[in-house]
Amino acid sequence: MKYGYVRPLELYDDLKNQKLKIEKYTDEIYTEEHAENKRRHQLDILLEQTLKENDQIIITDICILADSTKHLVDIIDVCSKKSVNIYIINPDITVSSSSEYTFQNVLNEISNFQSDVVRFRTQLGMNKAAKSGKKMGRPKRSDDNIKRAVEMYMTKEYTLDEIREQTNISRATLYRHLER
């Protein structure tokens, strides 16, 4: 039997596109409700209760299945013990006990996987921060201070150091606003 596994992790494909890519390969798709690392109920059901010998799991990307290299190793161990193959659409790899890969290919895929995990965690953290009302990026300088610094500069009565001391506007910021 062929089982698909998807979760709402939108690094490459959203949930809908993951399902579209997997549908043609699978008999049944297990859909996770969230993208969090913990409480992956559908994955647990698939690995512990559903999979039988010679079954196959189909995923679009490695990071959909696992959240870390250790997690990936654990999942592959479970699948290996049950003689279950894992087909990864992107990069078109089948993981099975009979697979042979060059060391370089393995390192490249692990490196890509780790990059995806870091990107996902960063994106997740930024989304949580935005939902809680936190501002992203550098804080904006006060428009009043910038206007005052430009006015001081235009009078030619103040040195750049005096302007910086009184307005807390750096030379670079002042020059950037003078160009406008």
C-alpha cells in the first residue's frame, strides 16, 4: 500500500500543492493539522499503526517528514524494520534498505534538509512574533529628529558631530535623507 504524508509547512508547496503532487502516487494521504515539531499525531498513526511490510510512504520533501537529522534517522529506522520504503518526490529519491547512494549524494541531501529545517524554524518564529504583535526589522528613527538634523545641516552652523549628539542621527542616516 502507498501512503502519502503532508503537513502545512510552506517552504516549497502549500498543503494543497503537496496533496496534488502526492495524489497520483498514493492510495491514502495522511494530513497533519499543524506544522509544529511536536504532537505529529498523523505521522505517529502512520508509522506505528498503519504501515505494514513492503508499504511505501510518499512525501514531497524531506523536511515534511522530519524536523531534524535525528528525527529523520529515527523514522528511517522504523521504516527499515518494517521493510517500508520512503519516496521523496523532490529530489526523486527512494529510501530503502537496498538503496545505494554515493557519500557525496547523501551529504548533499542532508545539507539541503538541514537548510530547509533552519528556514522553516525561522519562518515559524517570525510568524509567531508577528501574530503576537512584535515589529520586525530595525526600529524607525523619529521623523522629527531627522527633520531637525536636516535643518541643522542646512544652516551650516553645526558640525556633523554636533548634529549627531543633539539628534542621535548618524552621518549615514543624515546623508541618506539629504539625497532624497
